[in-house]
Amino acid sequence: RVRTGRSLSGIPLPPACNKDERRKIEAILTKALTNLEGDLKGDYFPLAGSQSYEAKPGGMSAAEEEVLRNEHFLFQEPDSTLLISGAMHRDWPDARGIFHNVDKNALVWLNEEDHMRIISMEMGADLKRVFTRFVDLTNAVEKVVVAEGSAFAHSDHLGYILTCPSN
């Protein structure tokens, strides 16, 4: 598993992000993700109960969500004191979801602890293939983010800006 987080420049980080800003993030990122091709081609699945993604009102079913969680592909509603004190659960599940490719080895979580979490994974020891897929996915998302007039939040001194400095 290779993963990272990314935030969009000019949009507050999730503890300070409001509902409209989360929806803007979802709109930009779903445009990027649903147009991927080749081995990255897949679909976006809003969380059950989310009304923010027009193509799938109500989001995925609770059963579909449970399957993804049991497969360890999907995050869950924040329940720790730390995340709740940071208001990370505000407006749950609105504008939150997961993209995964057909093979379920390229994933992007939207509006969890960060604007997005990008993940590439597979069983076995071929780290080069996993890392190459990760780079391809990250670059493809960034290309559309830039085309939409945004960018990944980055500092020359600190690197990519995320909610948790350790990431």
C-alpha cells in the first residue's frame, strides 16, 4: 500500500471547511476521477445518505458501504474525541465518498481527514507496480485540479499541506 493525502489550495482544511466548500472539493475531484482511463478507470461512490452528488442522489446503499468497510477500503464516520473536537464530523455524510477503479487497487477518499487520500495497493511484493499506479493516479488527479483553476496546497518549506502535520 502506498498512500498520501492532498488538499486543494485556497479551500480551508477539513476542520474549518464548511458544507459548500466540501461540495466544491467533491465536484472538482469527481470530475477528475470519473474521467480516468485505462487501469485507473472506475467510479465514485458517495457515502450512504449523501445528497451532494447529483449523479447518485442518496449515495451508495448502507449494505454497499458495509462491504467496502469490511474489505478495508472505506473510512468510517469520525468517532474519536480528537476528530470530533475538530468538527470533522460536521454535516456527515454530505460530500464524502470513495472512488475506486475496477480492480479496487486505486482508491481516493474524499473529505475524510483531508480533502483527499490517494491510495494504491495490491497483494504481493511488486512495489514498483503499486508505486507507478500511485504516481499515475496522483498526476491524473492533479492535472484536472489544475485545469479547474486550483492546485494541490504546497509549501516549499513544509511540503504538501494536510490536516495532520505528520502526514
